[in-house]
Amino acid sequence: MERIRRKVKKHHILSTFALGAVALAAFNFTRAPLFNSLDRFVLFASDNIQLAHEVQVSSGDFGSNKTIDIQKDAIINGSFFADTIVIGKSTQVNGNVAANRLKLSASSTIFGSTSSSVSLPIANLPQVPAFTVGTQDFTFTGATGTLPAGSYRTITIAPSSTLTLSGGIYRLRALDLKDNATLIFNAPTTLNIQFKLKGKDNISILPGLNLKPDDLKINYLGMRPKNDKTTEDDDGEIASLLDQQETKDLKAGKIGRPIVFGKDAFLNFKLLAPRANVHLKDNTTLRGRVLAKKIEVGRDSILSREDFFSKESDLAQVVEDQNGAKFVINEVIVLFEDGTTLNDFIFVANSFGARPTGFLSTLLMGKLEVSAASIEELDIIINQIRNSEIPTIKDAFSNVIVL
């Protein structure tokens, strides 16, 4: 086995999965530099956006009335609009950039056009009107919980439990997803959340059959109700995310309580939080949109405005077998039977301790990132998937690379 360590640009790689994603992108995504609404944005912030190392964006644009800061090793299939844009080392932008101030690392590339003048504000976020919540708290444990539309106080999904929303309008004081919790929306749903939205590690928010990420709309205030003295279990964590001025502003009701989703979250929604900061931790996968005051995205996350998403393969993981075939040692392509949904794909990923890093529903194809360090280990995982008797699986094979 020989590692492939050529000096090849990331955008020169074509894989089994990437070929399908490129074809879909050609029909679903345009990069025109002008826009009339917020619909084109995967992330928009009235203040700042920060992307940590190795974030990848399959589709969607970015906008900020202040600063967009991209650290390093990012791959962005989208355009940027902001007052100030900072692009760190070894970043590839397959789109246009418009900013009054642009700081571009010498090792990074913008493949679209650049403009040194942009009118401010880029856009104005709509505000979330006040609403009345209910008085009952519910904690859901197990895999069969359901909740009809209505007004509630605090909804908690216990660790490794699942709650299904029937659809309609929900008014909540708080929504709290514990470790490995899953929230499924089975019809178009609006969640109006008054004070707290929190997801711990490995949580999933998933659409039901024939639904899109935007079919879940979350409108978030982040404002503590008057006379509410309840202590939250994450108050210390929230305090650590705020600077001194933000702490004062939160107490004064000028800004909302931050929203936090932990590591390895799989998120599908349109989130509107005009007065709050949103923190997406490492290895987040987001399909949909986040529109907020500030947005921070953790390392190695995947973002997509469209339904499809795909993480670029890592050149350092490309190997060559004795027959000269080159493939990614830690990736498996899975073909699915007709009728397979995103939820089925997530189930397969969880069944094998893998990370879902790409899904093309129209092609019934998914990509998994697995823990394999050799051809032998990869073959074992592929055979386990093939022989698993999971009815949605049609076949599994390695992700062949063309250099």
C-alpha cells in the first residue's frame, strides 16, 4: 500500500461521490453576485461570522454587516458579502467576494470575482415578535415520543431518545436536547422559542419523508420571561461564551441567550435568531440556514444551503492498492434502495459508528467517514455494511479517486 502525497490542489480531485455532487450543484446552485433576499444564504449575521479550521461548504452564500473570518483549510462553494472579510491559509473559495476590506492569505484562492466596494448594510434581519408560551414541562425518554402543536414551557429530550413533532406551530420557553437525542419533524413545523435552545453532543434534528430542511422554521428570542428565576444546567457554559459587554447586554435584555449545539450535531432547519449568538461546535453538519446576530462554526463542519451535502475527500487519506486503484482509506460509498430517506442514512451511519459526510437523495447515494487505517480494515467495514441485512442498503464500496 502506498500513500499518495502529490502536490495536487483539492479542486483537482474527482471521486465516485464528488462526481454526483458536482452534477447536482450545476442544476441547483448559482453564484450571481446580486441578491434580493436572505434566501440564498446558508449563514447570515448582522454582526460577525467565524469559521474554524477545515470547514467545508457544499452550497450557499455568506453575508455579514460587519466581519466574516475564515480560519484555514476551508473549501467554500459559495460567495461572500461583508464589510470586512478575512480569509486564512490554504482556503479555496469557489464563488465571488465583495467587501470594503479584504485580507486574503497568499496561499488561498478566490475562483470568482472580487469587489472592493459593497454597500452597507448587506441586509437586515427580520425580528421575532413576542409570543406566549405554555406552563407544562415535558421530558421525553425512549424512541416513541410524539408531540402535537401547541404551547408548552420546557421540552427536554433525554439522552439517546427521540421525539417526533406532528407539525404546526409550537410555542416553547425552552428546547433542550441531551446527548445523542433526536428530534424529527413529520410535517412543516414552526418552533417559536422564547428563552433557551440547546443541543448537546451527537444530536440530530431531521426531516420526515419528503420534507426539506427549511420545513422546520425556528424563531428564537432568547429572552428570559419576567419573574422567571429558573436556574439552567448550562448557565456556566453560557456565561463563558459572553464577553463583559455582552454579559451586561444579556442581563439588560438587549441581546438574547446564546444558542449552542455540541459536537457532531446533524442539523436541518431554518434558524432565525436576530438578537442571539449561535455556536455550532466541531464536526457539525448543517443543511438549511442560520440567520443570527453572531455565528461561530467549529472545526471540520459541513454546511449546505441545498438538500445535498458533501465533504471533500482528504488527499492524505488516499491510498493505492496492488492493482493501481486509488481510493480514500477512511471513506465508504453506500448505495440505497428506492424510498430511502435521510433518516435511514443517519441510521446506517450510527449503526457502524461512522460520520455521514455526504448524501445525494436523488442518486440514492451516501458517503460515510469510517475509522479505517488500512485496506484490510476498510474491506472489513465494507463487508460488514454489505452483510448487515439493513433493508435500505443496496451495496457498499470504497470511494475511488481520479487524480
